[in-house]
Amino acid sequence: QVHLVESGGGLVQAGGSLRLSCAASGRTFSRRNMAWFRQAPGKEREFVAAISWIGSSTYYADSVKGRFTISRDNAKTTVYLQMNTLKPEDTAVYYCAAGSSTISTTSAYYTALGSYDYWGQGTQVTVSS
């Protein structure tokens, strides 16, 4: 099992920055793909960013590319999401997700909900205009 706890959410002005953290505990964190998803009220949960367990390849949704950066610190068993130039459209509950050690050559694998087995409780991010 893997337990994930997100932190760092809050209310910020448009154009501001926020850094989310996801602390993981349990088995083989360093050998799991990690990702961030978000869900706005009345909408489906959508992919935001992912980082692979080997090589630390990163993947981003088009809507956040160039603004958000995902990273991981295996020694601290923590994954981060640095969010810059925030927009009101970024308002959502952000969830940290842990997957398997599957290695894929396609970005589609890392963006899929089904590729992840463990989820945090979420942290609210609100961006005001």
C-alpha cells in the first residue's frame, strides 16, 4: 500500500504561484510513476502532470505546459507541483496519484486515470481573478 498526503493548496491571485507537495509512505515509492490530477466542481477528474519512476520523464497537460513543473525527491519520498502564472481556470481540488513501475514509451499511459492505483485526499487550489 501507498499512502499519499497533499499539502500546499490555498487561495491565490491570478498570476501568482503555488507549490504543492505530496508526501508518500509505504512500499517502493521510488519505483512508482507519480502524477497530479485535478477536479473542478461539476467536471471530470483531469490529468495535470506526471513523472516516471525511471529517468524522471515528465508529462504535462497542454493547459498547464510551460506554467507547471512536476518533480520528485525520492530521498524524501515526496513529489511536488510548482504552479506559476496561475489562472482562475486552474481552480480545482488537486490530487496526488501513485502508479506502478510500468515503463511506457507513450505519453498517453502516464496521463490515464487507470494507470494509477493510489490517491491522496486532495488539496484545494483557488485562483481569484
